[in-house]
Amino acid sequence: MKFVKIIFGLLFMLFAYFQFNDPDATIWIFTYSAAALACYMSYSNLWPSWVFYGLAAGYLVASIFQWPPHFEGIFWGEAKMRSINIEEARESLGLLICCFAMVVLGKWGKPKIED
């Protein structure tokens, strides 16, 4: 499970890095950095599982509110932006990935206690 935590943490750090050229970079760098921090805290067994479930709920709610009013897909041509709806759909799916990771960390993040 530690390997999965490392992969999720590296993925979220990469997501945060790719946000530097975004107009609202501060929000997204914080969002993905918080997810990377949660992966580290799970790796170090410093947070109980309910914290990850709370984060998952927050990411899920944010993803629902971020969903575009009219879905136009997430790809258009060669990653070109045709409208704001594509950008909002991508952001919403990024938040869903964070939600999924937090559920995984909450469910399987704690190592089993062996006798």
C-alpha cells in the first residue's frame, strides 16, 4: 500500500506543478498540494481514516460545483481549449481523482496490526 501512497503523492505534486501557467493557479496548486500532503500523512500514519473521508467529501462537493453547465468533453484537438466548459470539466475530473485517492487512503491506508 505504501507504493500506492507514493504514486498518488507524486501524481498530485505533478498536478500542482502543471498549474503554474493557469490563471487561477493559487487555488489549484493549493488543492493538489493538500492532496499530496494527505498522501504523505497517510504514508507516515499520522492521520486517522476519518480525516481522509472528510477530505474525500470535500473534493466530491467541489467536483460537483465545478462541473460545467454544458459538458463538451475534456479533449479537443491537441489539448486546445475551445471553451471554458472544457476547462471546468478537466478541473472537475481532477477533483474526482483527488476524491478517489482520499477514499483509498481512508479505506486501505492504515497498515494492519499483526500479532
